[in-house]
Amino acid sequence: MASNLPAACCTVGVKHEGEAKGQLQQIGDGTRGILVSPRRSLDKKAILLLTDVIGHRFINAQLIADQLAANGYFVVMPDLFHGDPVPLNRPEGFDLMKWLKGPPGHLPDRVVPVVQTVLKEMKSNLGCERIGAIGYCFGAKYAVRLLQPGGVDVAYVAHPSFVESDELAAIKGPLSIAAAETDSIFPTPKRHESEEILGKTGQPYQINLFSGVEHGFAVRADITKPIIRFAKEAAFTQAVAWFNQYL
């Protein structure tokens, strides 16, 4: 495995302040999600944003979607969890593995159909001709999986979890990774393993390592702390630069 299973650090963090601009609506066959259009006229480039376990209604994720839209991309952020995300800073006694494995659970057999439905809708009724995927933590697995013919054209992930080595080795498009210095889910050995795998794919890749931050920093960081805020903002800039280059 190129990154470890989700753990407690995947569910804790700081809620950010702001007012989201995206519209909540149905996407395709019953999937709910957030759609955010760029301020200029809609073009054919879009981003599929796959969230961490806190889900698409989390204001932090919605503000990220807004910023991607402000950089000129049409953004679609689906509900991966069928209305059952993990609460931020989960209550005492919450069993993350039970939530993950179920029943009903949130393993690939339930997540993949959502992702595929939304991707199909983006390519058909929403008119998206080139699509990039962003995966934060939980969502990284599915962003990596989508780097295949018929999937997405480019991907970016931050502090990934649940990614299998064979999934990483199979990518057929450019992949950028933002990693935290302190991360039990994507620790140094896993990061080095990922570097070795990516070097053999023949695809463009990038791994940026940010000091002074932990798993989840690109979404749930305490941005009142200057070093952490810088890392979060730099990781976002990394994503935009990657999409500007390859999408």
C-alpha cells in the first residue's frame, strides 16, 4: 500500500470562516453535490473535487471549491458518503473503522458508483471536455484511480490515504502530491515508496513536502498559525499551478 488506512487524524481539525458560493443540487442519477462556476464564462475545463471524510457540506471544502472557481475552473464536489459524512472532531466513542466498513459502510463498492456517475454527468450534460481530479485524504484514492483512459486527464492529491501501490503504479496521467512532514497515514517510508513507483510510470509527477504541518493540513489546518497557513495556501497554489500546466 502506498499510503495507510484512514485513522483518527483524518477527522480532526479547525473549521474555517466564510460564506460559500456553490450551489447544492442533484448531479446525474440522484447524487447530491456542490457545483461552482467560475466568475468568467464557463469553459470546457473542470475539476472533480473528492473530499476527505468530513464531506462536501464542510465549509472548508466549499471554500476551496470557491477558490478553484476563482482561478477559472468549473468545480463539481459530490457527496461521496450518501449523506453520512464523519463529524468534524468526531464525538467520543465514534468508531471510524465501523463507519468505513459498515454496514452500510463507505468502501469502494459504495464510493466508486458515485464517482463514476458524477464523472459521466460532467462529460455529458455538463459539457466538460477536460477534467482534473483533486483528492483530499479519503478522496485521494479515487483521484488516483481516475488517472486512466476514460477517467480524468490530471490529478492532485493532498495527504493521501487508502491508496494501493498497484493503483499508483497504474496511473496514465500527471499526478501531483502535497505531503505533510508529520503524517502517520502517509509517512516517510510510504512517501519514498510512492516516489519509486511514480518514477517508473513514465508520467509527470510532483511531490511537495511541507514542514511544520500534519495530516489534513491542506483542508483542516489552524490557519491562525502563520507557518501552517503558509503551507495550506502553498499546497493550494501547487494544485492550481499543476492544473494550469496539465489541464
